[in-house]
Amino acid sequence: MCNNNTDNDACKNIAEILAIIHILQQNACTADTCLDTCDRGFLGCGTNSLNCNTRPITLYLCNGTPLSLPIAKDSVACTDAGVTCSSVFRVEKVDGCTCTLRVLAPNDDPTSEFPYSATNSFCTVNLNCVCVLRCLSDTYVECL
């Protein structure tokens, strides 16, 4: 996957997991058991959990760095002065070896029990350029 491979089968595993995450987010509900894996069949952990609707993810590029993008739609690059970036995303769409992600910002409200807030910043990622998918704890994200 990491040497500019354009073979669509190379991204199959990550794309399948992202597709599962997307379906789970569309049908968010809780379940009775806890399996702490990226492809577990439900969001949240047990019937007493919060109503989770998002499985936040971080993607790592082939050079080992996490994909990081500005949280503001009008910002150009994370290297620009004063631009706040995030490497946490919500899966919005999966189409073959590409996926559309929403950038999630750290929640600035100290009274909130939810770690992220939705932004209006999106990106489309070629999964052939991704080597690692890291899933974070399921949570609730109020979408814009």
C-alpha cells in the first residue's frame, strides 16, 4: 500500500473496516457486550453507555505520520501560523478505495462529557496512501 500503489485490492482491508464504521454510525445504537476492536458490530459499550454515534479514527500515512487537517474549512494548511489542526476524523462515506472524512475538533467545553465536536471541514482520502487505521473510543458527536 505504501509505495504509491494504485492496486485497488491493496486498500481492501482498511476500506472494509471504514465501511463497517460508517454503517454503524448510520445505525447507532448500543449493545450488550464489549469488544474493543475497530470492527466490533456496535457503537458504545453495553446498555448503560452513552448513546454513541461516532467511532473516531486516526489514519497514518505511509511515512508514519498521522493525517492532520485544519479544523476550519477556509484554512489552507496545518503549517500556516494560527491554524488549528486535528488528526481525529469521523467517517462520512466510503467508496471503494476512497473515503470522505469529517475533521473532528477537540471539545473546548470543559463541562462536556464528549471529547470532540464536529467541524464543517471534510476531506477525501485515497486509502492506497494509508498504512494504519487507529480507532478511538466511541463517543457522541453532534453533527453540524
